[in-house]
Amino acid sequence: MKNDMLQLDEDGIPVLTNSVSSDNSGMIQGTLDNFLATSTPELATALLDSEAVRQKLDEIAARMTVNTRQDVETVIRPAIEEAITQALNVSGDNIYLAISKQLEYAIPDILPHVLQAKDTCEN
């Protein structure tokens, strides 16, 4: 929806359309009054219809997204690293025991196959 009452420049800034001279101050005041009389929703719509304003809003959103992500990473990184360290410390003993048990169970089954493969390679 375009606002026909309000002319904008290429950057989306409202433009005064009457020429300025010492004898037409009444026209300037009329144009200013016309601009000020434009309702806020009409002005907002006119600005949002501007490509330049939309590009600026996109740039601001992109910067805010990057900044927010960096801030969140900065804040939670130490907490995540600490949680991982604690989890590894707690589970380290359990992992060692699990690997040790698996090796104890697997070696008797694997050893004959390894010896047989060694004999086959030597012959």
C-alpha cells in the first residue's frame, strides 16, 4: 500500500515538494503541516514500502542475529565445556571398566583366530 500524500526520496526520507523562497513561507508551512498531519500508520507504511528502509532493516536484523549468536556462545561456552569435563571425569572410570571387561570377554575368542591367521601368513 503506497501513500500518495507523502513523497519519499531514494532513501525513503520524506521530501518537501514546494520550492523555498522568502515569499512562499506559507507554502512551506502548509507542506510541513501536511507532513505532520500524515497519520503514524500512513507514515510507517510509506517508510516500510521504501526499498532503502527495508534494506536497512534487513542489515540491522542480520547484525543483531550475528551479535546475539556470539553473545550466547560467549556466555554458554564455559558452562558447556565444564559440563563435558565433569561428565568425562565421572564416566572415565566407567568407560575404563567397560573396555577392560569387553577385552577380557573378547580375547579368548579372538586369540585362536589371530594365531591361526599368523600361522597361515607364515606358511
